[in-house]
Amino acid sequence: MFLSRRKLLNYINCTGIAAISTPIFGAMNTNGNTHHLDYFKFSIGNIKITVVSDGGFQLPISSIDINSTEESLKEHLRKYHMPDDHIYMNTNLAVIEVGENKLIIDVGSGSRFIGSTGKLFDNLSKANIDPDSITHVFLTHAHPDHILGIRDDFDETIFPDAKFMISEKEYNWWTKKDRVNEVEETFIQMVLWAQNSLKAIPEISLFTNEKSILPGITAFDTSGHSPGHSSILVESEGSKLIIGGDVFRNTYTSLKNPDFIPDTDMDPVKAKKTRNEILDLLTKEKIAYLGYHFPFPGVGHIIAHEKSYEFIPASIRW
Ligand SMILES: [Zn+2]
């Protein structure tokens, strides 16, 4: 039996729900609470993937799009029932098992960054992954939430025996001598973080454009968000997944409005072009996607609507 509109209104009035003026997810604000989704395991063909979280952090809403007013961004967030005073960034790291090898994509931000991050090792242990078993580390780019965790609290490099990889363009941009003097003041800390993190890696191999890392695992250029930003294509037995770093920011921002330009996109024109190319590829070829900053675990499919896109998350099975 369906509730009539009048009954529903009565119900709302009785329960006081109508008194809540904030959007429902705002009302459900989980600040101050933590959740217990430690890891998410799935497969692409015969390649096993575990998503582990490094935690998360908040950014101001002005960071969503450099061309929008604060009021229009608030309106956008309310439309999707999200809190309108901040944006929450998950950090979803993938551990990919290929034969005897274990490749991790990015290393999170450790304890030197903002917010509740640095949870990688706790969550690896909950997922039963021994950090010493990681054989390869692929860095999508050198922004702090992806690379700053490279040094632990004792200044030791994590995964010291693994093979590290990053694109040559990315490495060369950040490590250029005098880079720190060439950027705006607000960006200096980012450069120092990137340089200190990259320098801490004993040996790192660089690649250009496209590189096969392990059987079924290919790195490819998705620059724009950063000078040499790269993504990973996982292919096995006819199934495909793209692990796209920061090509997209969040589901209710970058997908609902792919024209939004986050303030962290270093080449806004290139980033937007890349974003649209990846959206085209994902929707036309029906490739699954793992979003670093999507709600955990950030794995699912993206489908196209007329002017926007929608994320259909993989369902968690209990
Ligand atoms: Zn990021």
C-alpha cells in the first residue's frame, strides 16, 4: 500500500523530519564517527584486486570548480543532497595481485598531511596483506595525498624493496632545480612535499606515455591534473578496469558536471580534455572504474546521461 501525499506530510510533521532544513546527507553527517569498511576485494578476470583506504580529508567547496561562485556550488551540492560546506575526499588505494607480484597504486599521505589519513598500514593488515609482500609501487602523480606517505614517521621509505614507478614527465616537473622558486607561494609546500617524497625513494623507474608493468597491467598518460598524471588499465579474460587517480574528483562533482575544474588541476584545459576522453572510453567500452577520491571503495561503472554521468557503485556483499 502506498502512502498518500497527505499521510506522508502528516508523518513528516509528526516525526519532525520537516524541521530538518539541511540536505539529508548533511543531516546524516558522519563527522566525528568512523566506519569499519576495512577493505574491498574483487577480481578483474583472474587478477585479484584489494581496495584499502588511507583515510580521508575535507576540502573547502571553493576547490570544486575555479569558475563557479560559492552560492552556485552550494546549490549544486544541495541538489545532490550533500553537505554544502565541505567536500569529503576518500583515498582508495588498490593492491593488484598478478602471479607472485603485488602492485600498489599510490601510497597515500601518511601522517604529515591534513585530516584523518595515514591509515594504509592498518588497513593492509586488516586485509591480510603483508607490506613486505608488495613488489611494485606505481605513483599516479606527486600530489601529497598520493605520495606523501612514502616516508613513515621514522623517515624510512615504506616498501623499501619494491620497484617504484612514475611517469618521466611527472618526475621531471616536480624535481626540476629551482622549481620551488618558479611557482606561486601557495604552491611551494606542494613542491617541497613532492621533492622530499620522490627523493626518499632509493630507486625509481621512469616511463613515457605508455608502459606495460606486469601481465595485464598497463600504465598510460592521463595528464592535465598534473604534468605527468598517469592511470592504470587492468585487463584480464576480456574484463577491464581503469584505475584513474585524480582524473575525476568526486562522483557528485566531476561526473555530474565534467566541466567543473578543481583548483588542483594544474593544466585545466588538458585536464578537462583528459576527463572527457576517459568518460568516453569508460561509457562506450563499458570499462569498470576505480576512483581514488570516490566514496569507498570507489569501484563501479560510469554511465552517460544527456549532459552528465552517473556512478553505479559495485555492491558490497556481507
Ligand atoms: Zn588526490
